[in-house]
Amino acid sequence: MTTKKYTFARGALTSTVTVCIILNVLATVHSDDGFCPLTPVEGDGQAISEGCGSKVSLTPDYTRYILYSVNNPEGFNLRRDVYIRMAIFVKNLNKKGGNWKLVLPPWIHLYHWQSAVVKKQNRLPWHLFFDVESLNKYVPVIEFYELIDELSYRGGNLIDHVCVLQHFADTFSENKLWEDKWAIEPCLRESPYVKTDDNKFTGPFWSYRNITADKVDCVSFQGPASQLTEILKSTDAQTVMFDHAEVVLHDHYGQAEYWKARRSMRFSTHLVDIAREFRASHLNSTDENDGTVLPIDWTEEKPLSNVKGGPYLAVHLRRNDFLWGRKDEVPTLEQAALQIKDLLKQLNLTKVYIATDAPNNEFVELFTMLDDFEVFHYHPSVQVRNEIKDGGVAIVDQIICSHAAYFYWNS
């Protein structure tokens, strides 16, 4: 029997258990010149063309900016995926001669960030979680606060045009054939953007109170990110924001360009360092021994042939919202402990790393059920948690799990 080791070192990821080894009614029509706006006709709502003149140039001499936001309840991984869609879109704009920067939306307080000891978890910059220099090697990006600095001469009136993306009313109707299309239409839901006395629009804007927009339209949208280009052809706005960018689909999900953008999303070096130190100190895991050494620059990555991972089992034990959201699929702690024990014995391992959003009393209970093994969990001090926030703690969990020889999850 191995010596039990319960470590609350410097977790929170977020349970069935499975095994994994390793504002006017406007529409658009297509003409020889591309898409162009139509003018609404009073009464029946039909639209007539104003002539479809020449398209607005997408290659101005000055820098232009794409902003986006995501539906508030969405979690970390969906937000990361939406970034990939928008990053590829902006990269392709610039390939065509554009001069666009992608503005990284501040992180709002996500649902799973529930630590009472962390003081501020809103309007967080991307560099807290990701290596922004690495992102810039794929597409030009800037933090939102940097945009404020770059356009400081404009004051708080920072955004020229907000496009609130929404599904068409009949998008999910049965027997409805899918087609890529978009149209400026009435908002299907009450808009959070409110016109002020000086004809500006206030809105959520990541809870910045001093930001306004000149124009807001609700845009019914059905199609990939590349179709956003057609919207840009109808405006010479310098700053365009796509709200609810999760409506936009990938152009080529899982293909080469997708993975280039994905690989550029390296986590912040300070979080990688925390995870690396934990692995070395508690899990007998180093990049050299595990075959996971990567070049500093993601563009120089090559396939690795000697990857074996660290000598431990990593477990993602999701509790919290799953206890009520998927009650019938969530194992009890006793059931989870039995499955973890069986796996450790099958794999001839003695160390297990637990990434979980379970409260401390549940983790202690699980720990006592695994008393034949060395159990580890990342639990930073209050000071460190305030520095890296709950999001940083979850990322450290992810990094440690990704380096395990075997990964076991229940979500």
C-alpha cells in the first residue's frame, strides 16, 4: 500500500464518468456588385433597392477595428472557440489588403468564478490568461484598454457601429433548408442598447459606463464568419462590434487554419510556470521526462513522437451545476472513487490529480475514499488566487491535466 499524500498546494474546473486515454427593417440582396442595403417601404414591410452602388472599400489607409462580445452566460471554452472564429475572419480580411485589428473583449465575471475571497473578477484583460504576444503571431490583436488608448481622441464615443447578431426567426424550423444569409431586421429580443438624448447608444459594453456607440442594428445571421465581410462592405465605420458573436459559425472547423489559430492560444507564461512547478514538485512530471517540450514560438511547433505524459492519472470531477443540471448523469462520490481506484490499479499508477469544482468538504470526503493512493489538487493561497483569479486557477488545472499520461473526465 502506498503512502497517502493529501496536497493542497498552490482547483477549480468544473459529473457521468467516462474514460479518455489521452432597428429599421432592412434586408440585403445580392447583385453583381455584392450585397447592398435596401430601403424599407412603409405598410407591408417589403423592401426596394436603392440601386446597389459601389461597395465600401475594406482597405482604408487607417487602422480599423473589429470588436465582439459573447452571450453573458457562456463559459470559458465557448468564448475561446468564438475567438478562433473571429481571429480567422480578421486574418482573412487582412489577407485581402485590409488593415484590421481584433479587439480582445474583456472577460466578464463567468458563472464558475465563485470564490468569495477573490475581490474583482470583471473586465479582466486577456493577458491574465493568454499569451497575447503569441496571439499576435497569428492575427493583430489588442486589449480593449489599448483600444481606448489608441482612440483616446474620440473620448467615450468609441464604437461606430454595433451589429447585434441573432438567429433568423425560422432558423430552427423543421424541414427548413439551411442557406447562408443575413439581413438587418427588427430585434427578436429587447435590445440592451438605449439611445440617449444626444443620439448615442449606451449598452452593456463589458460594464464600462463611459462607452457609447453611434449606431446599433440587429442583424439576423446564418452562416460562417466569412459572411461578416458582406456586412462590412456596407459601412466605412472604423470600429465595428459584433454582439452575440457565438451566432457565427466556423468556416472550416478542425482544418489547418483552425488549428493554427488554436495553437496560437497559448496560456500565459506565469500560469504555465505555476503548473510546471506543481507537476515537478508533486507529480514527478517534467516536459523533458514526459516528452512534451515545445518551442517558445508556436509557429515552430513540429509533431512530437516521444510523448508519454506524466506518471499520474488526471481526473476532471465536475460537481456544482451538474448536481442539479444533470442529476441523473452524475455519479455519487463513492461511485467516482471506485472508478478512479479501478483505473489506477489497471494503469499501475499511484498518483491521481483531481481537478474539480466540488466544495472543500466533498473533496476531503473523496480524498479519504482514495486513502491507498497519493491524491493531489491545486489549491492556491488567497494571495495567489487574487492574482490569477478563478479563471487562472482553472487554467492551471487544465495544464496539469493535459500533461497526464491518462485523463479521466465526467462531464
